[in-house]
Amino acid sequence: MSGIAGFYQTESDYTQDSKWKLILHKMNKSLSHRGPDGSGICLESHAGFSQNRLCSVCATEEGGPLSLPKGKHNAMIVFNGELFNSAECKLLLKPYVHYEQACSDSETILSGYLSMGSDFFRQLNGAFAFAIYDKEADLLILCRDRIGSKPLFYQQYGETLVFGSEPKALFAYGIKPELDDDSFGEIFGIGPARTLGKAVYKNMKEVLPGHFLTIRGNLIDDHLYWQLQGKEHSDSYEETIEKVSGLVYDSIIRQTTAGTPISCFLSGGLDSSLVSAICAKELAKTGQQLDTYSFDFNGNTANFKANSFQSSLDRPFVDIMVSHIGSNHTYLFCDTDIQADYLEKAVDAADLPNMGDIEASLVYFCESAAFQSRVALTGEGADEIFGGYPWFHSKAALTEACFPWANDMGFRLALLSEDFLEKVKPADYARKAYEKTIAATPRYDGDSPVDARRREISFLTFQWFMVTLLNRMDRASMYSGFQARIPFGDYRLAEYLYNVPWNMKCFNGINKNLLIETAKDLLPDKVLHRKKSPYPKTYDPTYEKMLGDRLKTVLSGGSSPLLGIVDKKKVAQFLSSPSDYGKPWYGQLMAAPQMLAYLLQIDYWMKKYHV
């Protein structure tokens, strides 16, 4: 894992002015949290590359950019991420590569490009983003993995193309953060999600998942190398279970390979428990014990109140799993005041307002785990591809033309001023984003009307909700130089399950039945059939009051950028009303307290970035 950044243009020679090295060092420093184990820069006539490295695979790999010659053909790469099929890739390159076989993922990819061109990118299975500068062709390539596990932002700035793993790297180059009406449409219409390819900031973009860009001079060409496809599912129910089980096992096993010991985030739910069980079993073959971590909040045992989204606390199920797999477990707890204070750190990590206290606590938990471990496998992504979220089972979601995790725009718009609403029109922005995604849904002509709608819901969830959680996990973990792996983010699982009929995914009405079938010989029954419970959050009533008091202070100061956005009278009424934790305005977790946290993050973000 790494932080990568750089710039490219053809009009002048970077090596003739020492300022460009200083700018590269500044960009490098802005991403130092993503790679504490090494760093470096390289400056060519028309390109400058920077890289920070977190060594989780090859401890001897250099920290900076890598250059390779193939005859007279010379190219340079910076790489963020990890390949999970590097052995197969090296075997494929055997007829082409005549020097010492590549030991690093960077060298494998660059060797593949020099040998096979961009066609080699289709061979890669992993979580990655990389940039290649082809010196002979004077060509820059930016590429991102199929699912979008790793970020890669870019902006055309005059004659220069600037890129980086996070927006802060582009700001370090000298680009000024700017917002426009679309930016506010993103924040208030669909946030904390983001439209694929958009960075929220004016003129800044992100390489789309499954795409690579080629840049020569001022010409940017966008190339699609992978996408989901709608087609007939011809496997029987028994064959489907067998293939899904094989893919799940293979994906998890591939991601246990690391030069440093792996660990797992364990919530006691089906997804993380299955990942942990398989990892523990694999490590036991070599006499190793798996380290696991669970998250909770001080006071939740006394304050927790079950609702339709969170029916139980995690701790009893975590205890069952720890005993079952014999892991070395650490219970991580967060205090209410720490969670509130980390709201700003979460913005620092993401360069954007995000999932409020949920993201803030995840930053804290990853920071805590990073003191003991470098790599953790998680259960993220399973609900998206196996159909585990409540909206997959909701009759309303089958008929309502909106994002099913944000089907009530009223709550998220209730605090905004009428002037701001009229100018930005967040509801219209969200509707257009929804309709564009529906129009792009890969379809199968043999679907019934109900199955066609379920396919739309699956595609919406994959393109929006899953990517939002992948972004959250990347920023929260990498802010502390900690690597989180997502086995259920393997594109092979996504493209297979996208076409599995609902009556197989939810066989006999059993939620995530295919995953249960995969896990049935590995997990205790209580965990195997536990009702879905999302990421934990605090139920401490003092937390909401703390956020309310902070928001009152912010709005009373007279300098908050929120004053041009919210209606103070509406906010005062909101703060005096009882909260409804059972009606989230985004996903399953973001209810009244999270709205307050979101507004506080927006205030901090706009002040920090002067947008």
C-alpha cells in the first residue's frame, strides 16, 4: 500500500528548475500517512512521480518510484495497493521477461506493460491504483482497479495533469480547492456518497473503477477495461453454491498472503466471522494464531436500545467466535468525547465531510489497531453483492424511484435555508444521479419486471453504497498507515453474483443464503443465523447533546460557512425535538445525531480548505 502523486506536461523541462523537486517533496509529505516505511521521488523532463510506501508484502521493496528498461523502451511506475494474483501474472510474463523475475507488484505491472501494453491491465486481480510514465512515448497512464478499492484523483491544471491518491496531494501541488453548485449537490443531495468519477471539488475528478486514462499532451482518453454485464445464469442451485463457495474461499486465501502477519476485524456477524474463521484455519496450518479486533463504545451495554436496523450488540457474538476459532482478540472501545473530537480527523483523512461519527470512530479504531498490526481483513462488501441490506427485501424499494438507502429526502433537507435549496436544488441533483445510474444498469432481457428491478437495486448498491464504504475503509485505515483488505471486493464474486437470480440469493426467504451455505461448516449456528447488524455506533444520550451544543456554538459565532446554508430557526427546532434513531437519512446508521455530526464536519471542512 502506498500514497502516490505526480504531475505531467510536455511543454517544458522539469529538470531545469529546482522548484519542481520541492513541489514533489511537498506532495510526498502530504501523503506520508499512507506510507510510513519509505518514500521517494523521481523527476523526468516531462513528469514527476512521488510515492510513500507501506510495506505489507515485500519488506525489501524500495519506497520510491520504480523505473524499468526493456531495450530502448523505458518506463516508470508508482503503485498503490496490492495484487492478489501476482504468481499468475509472473507466469504469464515468463515468455517476455528475460531479466530477474519481478518480486514486487510494481515491477510485475511495469514488466507487463512493457511486454504486453495496456492489455496486461485486464490480467490484474487486486486492490490498486497506479500511474505509469512511458518515457519513449511521452505518455502518462492512470489506472484503477475494477471495484474502486483504491483512490486516484486527477485534475487538468493549465498545461499540467496533476494526480494523487487523495485530493490533499493536488492541493500540495498548488491547486486551490474550489466548490460550485454541483459540489453542494454532492454534499447535500447524495452525501456522504459521491458520484463515481467526481471528487466534489470543482474541476477535480477521480479515475473510474475499471478504467484507465491515457494522457498525451492535453489530450485525455478514457478506456474501459471492465464492467458488470447482465446475462443468463445457467448454473443450478447446487452448482451456484459450489462456485460461490469456491470463489469466497479463493478470495480470502489469496488475501492472507502477506510479508507481515495478518489480522481480522471481527464483529460477530456472518461476513467478518466467515473471513476470520477461514483466516484462522489457514494460519493454523503453519502454527500461527490469528489476531482479531472488535469495535464498540463505552456505555453501550447500558444505553443500547434495539431497533429494526440494530437488533443486538456485537459483544456476545464476538465472544462466541473468539472461543470458536481460538483467536488472540483485542476489544477496542471508543469514548464519546473521543468520537466527537475525531470528527475533524475523519475530515482530515478524507478531505471531505463523510459518515460523521461512524467514520470518526473507524479512524480511531484503525489508529488503535495500527499499534499492533499492519494488515486486517474485513467483511466489507458482502451485503452489497449477496443482497444483505434491508432495501433488497423492501417492497417500497421495488417501486420507489430513488436511492433505496436515502429514500426520504425530507430529513436531510429539513435544516437548509430556502434560498440555499432554491439555488442548489439537492433533491433534483439526487434524482438526476439516480436516473443516470438506472439508465446505465447492465441488463438481461430474460429478467421479469421484478427481477429487472432487483438488478437495478443491485447495480445501484454496487455503484454507490459499496464504493462509499470502500472509500471510508481506505481513508480511515490508511490515515494511520494501516492496510484493510476486502476479500468480498474480489471482482470475480461481483460479476458472478450480479447474475445469480434472487430466488437463489434468498432461497426459501433466507437472507444471504448463499453465504450461509458457504459458511455452514465453519461457524456456530448462533453466528451463522444472526440477524444482520451494521457497524456499531454509540447510544450514549450525552453524545447527541454534546454535538448539539457544539453546533449551537458554531452557529452563534457569526463566522461559520454554515450560516449561508442552514436556517438557524430550523436547527433550533431540530435540537429541541426528540431524536428518532429508527429512521436513518442515509443507510442504516445515520439518524439524528449523525446529521449533527455531518453539519459539524461540513463547517470544519469549509473553514480548513477555505472553499
